[in-house]
Amino acid sequence: MKNALAKTARTVSASLAFSLAAETTARQGGLFQRLDARTKLLSVLALVLTANLVHQPVVLVFLYAAILPLAAASRIRVRTLARFWLGIPLVAALIGVPALFITPGPTLYRLTGGLAISATGLRSVTLLYLRVGTSASSAILLALTTRWHDLLHALARLGMPDVLLLALGMTYRYIYTLLELTNDMLTARLSRSVGPLSASKQRQVQGALAGTLLARSLDMSGEVYLAMRSRGFSGRARTLQRGRLQWLDLVWGVGLLVGCTLALWMGR
């Protein structure tokens, strides 16, 4: 049980460390950091839409690979991006493995037991991998180069309803606060653990931690609501920052528009 608790504590600590690292990266003076949050948000949406409309794997490879120089220009560590650049699309490709065998088409390789890999199935899985990889990498690039309140401000300027902005903002803060609370609880329990625990004791500790976390999260939600009301919250999220579009945003937008149009034309 102590090992399981320690592993969970390390996972929670790693999540908190990644969040802090993302905030630090977003404050650096890289290419993407200098763009307005609205420009970055629309750019990622354009890349995701283009990746899902392109039907040629070669064009998708270029779109997928283009994320790396963008990350380098934005001063993002390759190791940080690689976990998502390779990991997320690999999981999607594994999910699409059955398509290799059930999609009708010319046979590329015949396996034992009557199974055969078709060319059409291989193409489908390849397109899935590249599309998911491009979309996920673009989203991660946005998350690593944009502070959360800047992103919410951009969504507000683009017309997202206030109730959705409020829900997103509070969800983010709740997740972060609950991670800190979970980390403190696990650290306190580990510091008091002496020797191995029986199976029944392990289940008891797990249930106690989960119940305590649930109770404290419910109490905290009431306290947050009362604090917001006491400060005159009217139901509309506000921010002191005013984003301004610059020449770099215009140049980037024109270049991205040309690139996406070219990719769509070549990937028909």
C-alpha cells in the first residue's frame, strides 16, 4: 500500500510540476508566446480543421512535422512535447488496429488464422495516426504557450458565452486546487506509514482518502461561492488584460492561411 500511495503521490506531483512548467513556458519570449491569444486559438483550429480535411498521408506528414520547428521557435523542450507528439497518436493508432483487418481492399500481408492486412486498412490507420498527432500536438502547443486566463480572455473576445467561460475557469482552478489537496493528503499519509499494511487496511485507507477528498471539495465549493458573492460577483467573468493584435499576428495569419490552403489543395 505504501508503494501504491507513493506512486500516486509522484503522479500528482508530476501533474502539478507540469502545470507550473507550462506557466513558465508561456511567459518566455518565443514565437507563439508573442502572438495574441486569439491568433493562436484560431491558428490551432485552422490546423485541426486542415488536418481532418486532408486525405493524402504525405501532406499530413508535413503538417505533423511542422509542429517541431514551431515548438523549437517557441522555446519548448523537445522532451516535453515528445510525450504528446508521439504518445497520444500512438494510442489512437492502437485503437484503430482492427481496421487493418476488417477494412476491405487489396491484401498487403496475410497472417495465420485467415487474417490479412489490407492496403485500405493500413491507409486508414495511417491517416488516423497523422490526424490525431497533428491535432493533439497543435493543442499542446497552444496549452504550453498560452496562460489560462489569456486563453479565457481570447474566448471571451471571440464571443463565447460568459457562463461557459465561468465554468471553464472554475473547472481549471478546482482541478489545480484538488491536485494540491490530494498531494498534501498523500504526503501526510505516507509520513505516518510504518511497515506493510494488510489488504483490509489498504482498502480502508483508500476509502478514507477518497471520502475525505470528496467532503473537502464539497465544502470548498460552498466557500468559493460565498466568497464570490461577498465580492459582488454578477455572473460575468472579467479580466484586466486587454489583448492587442500586432503586425506579427497579421503576418502569421496570412502565412498560415496560405499554408492551410496549399495543404488542402495538395491533399485532396
